[in-house]
Amino acid sequence: MGRQGPRSTPAPTAHAWFWCLTDPEPSSRASWTVPFAACSPFIQTARCYARPVRRKRKDIPSHLDDLPPTMLKKDYANVPVINSVDDVVKRLLSLEMASQKEKMKIKTQQLVEKVRRSPNDNGSFEVQVAILTAKIRTYEEHFQRHPKDKRNRRCMLMAIDCRKKLLAYLRRVRYDTFENTCKQLNIQYTLPPLHRRRITKRWLVKKAFCRKVFEEVRKLKAPERLKQRREWQARARAAKEKQAQCEGTPV
């Protein structure tokens, strides 16, 4: 084994030179060959300047913009004492300080008032279409800001499918009501495409299997359905006999 010479000292790094120049204590300069682990405040400042500038969000139009800010909330609109309160209280109870949920209540009520049949109508097909329309438009505005929200996208597609079924029923049963609903709510209804299934061997086998399963289930439920039918017949017969006895007895 030959004699080894003295080991060469590694060259100082940029962090080490910076640390040696900025360190106030000379005793700690003996370890100037060790790289500086923590980042200095000067480098942190430089990194902050190098960050990309955030883009400003675009002003997305909303279907709630037509609501006047001086309008009162839904729960306080019909209170008789509201006219005698202070202006500050009125401002707190107005839509200017309201959340989006409270504004949605007012907007949904306005859409329902356009299509309802009577003042007490709260569950007709037209009212359901108006409520779903307000939800769908809110979802559309949400996706313009958050296009990757998959959960709310699924909720929106379910609402669109439900509204499409209601409109199809109205178009089939009451066409004049269907036209009025689409006109008042500004809905563009498109006819569904004609569905044509290509008949294949696999589809025929699957259809035969499903029919066989349906018949087997029907056979298993036949005794229960027969028993239920007999109970209904017995109840109807007893009610008919009781009614005949009441009519036959003199008052």
C-alpha cells in the first residue's frame, strides 16, 4: 500500500459562501464547507418574486342578477312590522346581505309563480319543472368556475333527466301547458332521437333469459298475490253487505 497524500478540501458551494459572508459570528465559519440547509430570507424573497401571477376570475353572469338588492328575504317579506323598522335592519334583511341559498329561494318562487295553476298549487308537473330549472341553472354557473366537480355534475345530469321526463309527459298529455311552461321558463326542448336497437344473437339470448327469470319470479309470487286478492275481495264483499244493511234499515 502506497502512502496516501492529504485529502483535498471540497470547494465551497454558493450557499456556503453566502452563509460565510452573512454570518456575524466568526467562530462558526469553521464549518463553511457544509452546505447551508435552511433557505435564507433573501432567497425566500427572490422566490416570492418569481411566483406566477394569478389570473383574475372572469365575471360570470348569473341568473340571480335580476333580483333587486333592496328586496327582502322570503321569510321576512310578509311580516307586518317590517315597514316600521330601521333602515339598517331592512338592509340586513334584504338580499344585499343574503346568501346564495336565500336568493335561490326567491328565484325559485318567481319561476313557480309563472307556471302554477292556482295559488295553492305546489306539486304539479309545471311547478316541479320550474324548481328543477332553477337548480340546473345554478349548477351550470357552478361548473363555469369549477369544471372538475364530478359529484355536482352527476346531480345536474340527474336533474336534467328528471326534467326531461316531466316535459315529455306534459307534451304527450297536455300540449298547451307544455308550450306555456317552456315559454315562461325559457326552455328549449329538443325531441329525443329515435332509438333503434340492432338485433343480434347476444341480445336475443339476453332477452329470452330475462323473460324466463321474470316468469319464474312471477310463479313464486303467485300464491302471495292470490291470497292478497282474496283478502281484498272479502273486504269489498263485507263493505257491500254492510252498506246494504244500512240502506235496508228504516231511520
